[in-house]
Amino acid sequence: MGAFIRKEKGILPVLAICYDFDKTLSPDDMQAQGYIQSVGYDVDDFWKETNILATGNDMDSNLAYMYAMLLGAKGHFALTKEALRQYGEKVELFPGVSEWFERIRAYGEDHGVKVEHYIISSGLKEMIEGTEPARAGAFEKIYASSFYFDENGEAKWPAQAVNYTNKTQFLFRIEKGVLDINDPSVNDYFAPEEMRVPFRNMVYIGDSDTDVPCMKLVNSYGGHSIGIYNKEKDDRSKVHKMMREDRIRYFVPGDYSEGSELDLLVKAIIDRTAANEILEREHYRCGAETGKQA
């Protein structure tokens, strides 16, 4: 096994913006934007059957949908990495998403903050990799459910199944700069000042109950959780519920365009991050000079 590479702290503070994908960057589930229809299923029937499969067999719901995708593809086409990426190319994105990542990264750089974008999703990694932002290199890392592919490139078995509770592990990886999913040093002790991305410098953007553990964790340690709703449907029930239960600090419509509510909010968080880091450095300096534990 080769040596794992840890991302080290640099001169600039890092702000990690972590995104769910379905109904956060895209207005619908990625599988419902071509794949399900191509294997002859009604979208609602597909999800209904996978839910029955999961509950009837004490099965993880993500493993259930992945199994259903493997089964559904038989007799229709080979479920390959390339086929999934081609489906990903057709996935609709919310307004402004395509330009968002580079614009926010540039804003951070102009204000003394290194902005990194991460995906933490129960959706399929191979489909996400086919989307325009991923092809353009927008994401530092994509953590998502994925398949194992044989020598012919055909999907044979789940390689990763990311569900709402195990999503939180990836936040700790980002915090420590230990990004490889097989790197056990994520469990090593790190002093607070050694954390590459302290939780106060994390933003988690999601849309539903499946994001709650990550949102709550980020909130608890001084970070920022943002709920997204579809402004076309204008159904705010989920974000209102998450706000009442202190799962999120803010909610905005799924519009990533320049000047949108989300754009202004994230830029304000970047501004605050820059100021916070100046104060934190001063705090550690004073503690070191007096011998007080920081």
C-alpha cells in the first residue's frame, strides 16, 4: 500500500464548502434525470420498490438503489463508468451552479481565504463526475456512493455507500486534511492549532433530513449550515423545520447566480472567516507569550 498524502496547512486560512448534490446543486435526484426512464421505470415506482427492498431486508437504502440500478440495467445496456458519466452530463443544475465554484474561489483569494469545494453525497460519484463543474475540476474531493468496476469497466458491486450518518466522517477528514477514504490517520490526535480546516471554517449546504448530522456537527463547532429550497416549487417546509430544530443557521433558494441570496451569504462568511483567523492567530500568540493553554 502506498503512502497516504495529507494536505498541510498553508499561509492562508482554508474555508471548506461542503455540498450535498441532489436537490442542493440539482433540482432533482440524479437518477431521475435519465437513468430510471431509460430502464423502463416510472420514477416514483423505482423509489417505491427500492424502499420496499431496503425495509424488507434490513438493507441500507443506498445499497438498495444501487442494487436496483444494477438489476435494471440488465437487458438494456452495460452499466459502465462511462455510461454513468454520460448520464451525469445530462443532470440539470440550479441557476448559476456552473460559474459558482470558480467565482467563489476567486472571491476568497481576493480576501485572503483559500476556498475549497467538496461534495458529500449519497448520490453516485460516477454521475457527479460527469457533470460540468466536476469535469472542470471544481471539487477538491467528491465523497459519494460508487461502484466497483471490473476490467471491462462494468459495475459489479458497491465500492462505497454514503448514507446520512456516515457522511460525518468526511467532515473529520476535511478538518485534518486526511482526504483518502482508506487513510486511518483520520483517527490520530491533532491539536486544535494543527487542524487544517477547523469546523468554524466549514460551510455545509444541503436540503433535507439526510444532511442533518453534518449540519448539526458543523453548527455545534461554530461553522455555518445552509438549507436550500427549490424556489420554483417554493416549498420551504423542510428548511423551516431544520431552522426550528437548530439544524441550520440560514436558508436560501437554490440560486447560485452572482448577487443571489446564497452568493451574498457565502461571501459574508468568507469575510467573517478572514476576520476570525486574524483573531485566532492573535489569541494563540498571546497564549504562547504568557504560557497559557490556548
